[in-house]
Amino acid sequence: MLITDLTTPALLVERDVLDANLATMSAALPGPRLRPHVKAHKTTALARRQAGHGHEGFTCATVRECEVMAAAGLGADLLLANEVLDTRRLGALVADGARVTVAVDSLETIAAATAGGVREVLVDVNVGLPRCGCPPEKAGDLASAARAAGLHVRGVMGYEGHLMLVPDPADRARMTGDAMAILVRAAEDVGGEIISAGGTGTYLDNTWATEIQAGSYALMDTAYGKIGHPFGQALSVLGTVISVSPDHAVVDVGLKSLGMDHGLPTIEGAQVWFCSDEHTTFAPEEPVRVGERLRVLPAHVDPTVALHEQMHLVDGETVLETWPVDMRGW
Amino acid sequence: MLITDLTTPALLVERDVLDANLATMSAALPGPRLRPHVKAHKTTALARRQAGHGHEGFTCATVRECEVMAAAGLGADLLLANEVLDTRRLGALVADGARVTVAVDSLETIAAATAGGVREVLVDVNVGLPRCGCPPEKAGDLASAARAAGLHVRGVMGYEGHLMLVPDPADRARMTGDAMAILVRAAEDVGGEIISAGGTGTYLDNTWATEIQAGSYALMDTAYGKIGHPFGQALSVLGTVISVSPDHAVVDVGLKSLGMDHGLPTIEGAQVWFCSDEHTTFAPEEPVRVGERLRVLPAHVDPTVALHEQMHLVDGETVLETWPVDMRGW
């Protein structure tokens, strides 16, 4: 099967780039040093490829991601790196034999973990990103409360998400060190063996975490592409040119097949003007023809993937495999 | 069932607001004067409600939307208001008894319509939005080419999408008149009985089109809400507050449950700071509690709907019906 046989828009993953990305990351962070984040691809077939590189534990962002990973036989050590109030479905996974650890940052989330049948937690600490996570000085008390509620506290997590795209490597390394100093102090108060943090942006800078929660490195996007890491753009959205005007052309890839929060997509050899629901209008440097296929590069991989039912593993023009994006939804 | 029983994030549609929106639009544009655009909700249950208000013809943006509408018994007069190169699936619908008209703006799209078994077309004319549509002076020649290829040319379409959100009513009306003057001239060259154009923004201004392709009016979004039309915000994304910090809180509604191309969502009584994959960080005016449910209003309805498997028709806190968003994908 060739990519010209695909209905467009279609999510393409270049096999050689993907495999190089997985190998590069696994060489830098072997085995348990990496806990790949599945939210970036939402595809168990791809997670299985990551497991083949020696990573047994995975990071999830939603209950659904945990459920589908466990059902796919990849539930040996799942971290739901997010606060959850309704934990019943997670408790059911634990009862079925999956290992599920959930983040807690409040007495309410500790109570929810207990009520739902989750047995293991990490204390989530705010290390500078204004999102979830308890104040660092409260981490020890929360750990005590969790233990008093009968939970096993495996350690801490703290996501320096605000530093992922800091362009200057020296700035990024220094700021990561400052954020992780907060987390390491909290870890001393909390106890346990895990310090879980980091992402694709800081995978080399963050030498304090015992495990890095990187996800984007596998597929990459144009936002991450700007900071100079050794990961290639494996993901694109294949489109068909459906209309050509004297000064612009239109490809059938739009807001409903692209994550737009990081801005417009990129088309090689063209200037992108704007996106509509099912269109991207662009000015090509060289003339394009109606019916021509081209690749559109999304600015942000995670929400792009969430818009597609499947992704196609390709080698240039050849479709090798088609994988369901089976962790979508909640 | 109550909304507190729903897994979050969850798409909510307020029944009373929806029904008022449908009634208001149908009073202004009765029967065939409105060809509701299903891309804004992607839900046949909602389209059936629109049909109940007297509209038999619908506008679609994708082949999948046409297929699912036809399978739901709503295929009496479907306009695919977009250029398509692979028309085989549309031809199969026609063979099965659906009426499908497709937009053409080039010899290639005319050839594709013929090859795929589509029998009826509209000539798509560029009326100022740099997207699809032929130059106005070419419309007559394209109609002749289509007829020579054996197609029935029903008329023209031309979408003044660049004018939908012009805030000043007088400016919007004048600019719509200028755009439609182009389309009316092209219609004289093309022949046929249909002049299809317009949207929620220009539904009253556009008195030249024989039918208006409005979609957003049913559910609405905060972008359209700013121009003062008599349609209420029926759509929201229900979330659960999962974390509360001294100066901000986090709800579990993020980039993967919100269309972000028109910017950040809105939360009543709060200032929204930013969105992550599964989070919106906001500063509430009054304290919120962990576990509290709240409604997040998306800036753009169409891509928001495309991220959800289902929408819940609600009356305040009560869930009345749950509808599959069954026209997603391509």
C-alpha cells in the first residue's frame, strides 16, 4: 500500500525517524531512567515499540490511557501523572493485576485514591509551573497523610513544564537545576525511591530525577524542533491539494486534523497563511497541482494525535503498518 | 442522571439554549432558506433536530459527514461544500439513493466528480476569502465544462468566511454586499437555481444567497458570541477542579478537549491563564474546591466538538440524552 492510497488527512509516522528517536532516547536514558509519556502518541502499538527498547514503566495523563495500556498488556508499572477525583476505574485496573500509581497533591486526592482502590501514590510538588502540585513545604505532611490512609508512597513527582522550550541550553540547564532543587528537598521530606520529572526539553539537563517522563521525543513537532535536540520530526499530516489559485493553494488539512495551540503548521517550500476547519491555505514557492499530496508538519504533536483515529507507519511512500490511536478520549 | 455522574471532560449542550437557537434561526431563514452546516456539531441527533425545524438540505465539509448523514436517513439533499479529489465514496452514496452535490472549482475537481459517480455540482467561486473557489470570471467556463462532462450544475456557492466576525454590523453588511455582488454576477454566467453562501455571522446580512450555510448558530462559541447575534452559548465543556493552589486552580479540561485556534477558553468568574494537554489553569474570583464541577466555554465550537466522542444534552444539572458525535474523522 502506498500513501497515495490513503484517505486524507492522514497521520503519517516515518519509521526510520521514529526508530532513531527511540534508540537515541533509550541510549541516553536506558531502562527505568525513562518512563515514556504515552499522551504524546496515544497509541499502544507505539508504546509497545518503546517497551521493546527496554522501558517497562509508562506515564499516562488520563484514566483512559491507563485502561487501554493495561488492556494491551503494558500495565506493569503505570504512573498516572495527574490528579484524579474519580479513581474507581483505576481501582478496577489494580484489582485486575495492573500496577497503577497516581499523583496526589491534596487531602481530597489522597481520599479519592483510597476510596477508588488505588494503593500507590506519588506526591506531586509544584516546582514552578503554575498547575497542579502541592507547595513544596507541604509535601512531607501529605506523604504522612497518605501513609496514614494506608497508601504506599513511592516518592515525588514535579514537572518543570515551563522550562521545556527555553531555547538557550545554559539557561535551561540552570533553571532546571533550580526547579529540581525544590523537588529534591521535597523528596527528602516525602521518602520513597522515585523522583519523577522532566520531559523531552530537559531530558539531558535533568540529572536529579530518577526517571524522566518524556513523550514528545518519539514523534516530535516543530515547536520542540527549534531547541536543537537530536530527535527528528517523525510525524506529519498527509494532505491532498484540493484547490490552486494564482497566489495560493489549499490542502485538505485543517483545524480538525492539527493541534493549533502552538500556532500554525509548517509546509516545506511554502508559506502557510491560515487554517480553516478542513483547509490550510498556503503560498507555495514552486507551483503545486490539484491532487498532489504533501506533508503538513504540526506545531504541537500531542493534540494533533488526539484528533486522528489512526496513524500510518511509513517508509517514504510505502505504508508499512496502520496503528489505531487507541488511547483517545477519557 | 446528573452531570456530576459524568466522566470529565464532557461536552454539554444546554437543551433550552439549543432549542431557542434552532427556533430563532428557523424563524429568520425558514425551510430551504437555511442549509445547516453539520461540521459545527458533527452529530446526527442534532441534525435530526434541525430537520425537525423544517430544513431538509444540509451542508457537509467532509466525505465522512456525507456518509454518516446518509446512513442516518438525512441524505435527501447533501451539499459537500468543499473540493474533493477522491469521490468514489460519494458516488457510492448516490448509487444508494442519497442526493449529493459537490463543490468544484477546477477541471480536476470536475473530472473527479464524474469519475466517482457524483452527478450534481455547484461551481465554487472565490468571493474574497483566499481559500477554495475559482476566479469569478472563470465560473461560466467551468460550468460549461461540467455540463460537457455530463454533470448537472445546480448553481454557485461562495463563502464570505472572512466577514463572519466583522464586529461592526454596518461594515459587515456592506462588505457582504460587495462579496455577494461577485457571486451574483458569477451565478448569471453559471446558471442553475442555487446561490449558496453565508454563515452564522452574515445570516441576516446576506440577502443575495438563496440558501445560507450556517452551522455555529446551533451551539455557538465565545468568538461568535462577541458579534451580538441572538444565539446563546449552548455548548460548554464540563470539568472537575483537580487541584487548588493559593493563587490559582486547575480544571481537567485542556488542549485535547478544546479547540484552541481562536484562543483561550472562558470560565465565568475566573481569569484563564493557560491550557495544557489535560488542564486549564485559572485564577478564580471566589475560592473553588477540589472536586467541584464547572463549565469551560470554548472559543471555537467546531474543532472542540471534533475532539469528543459524545455530547450530553442537559437541562441544568440533569442529563437528558447522550448523543454520539458520529461524524468525526474522514
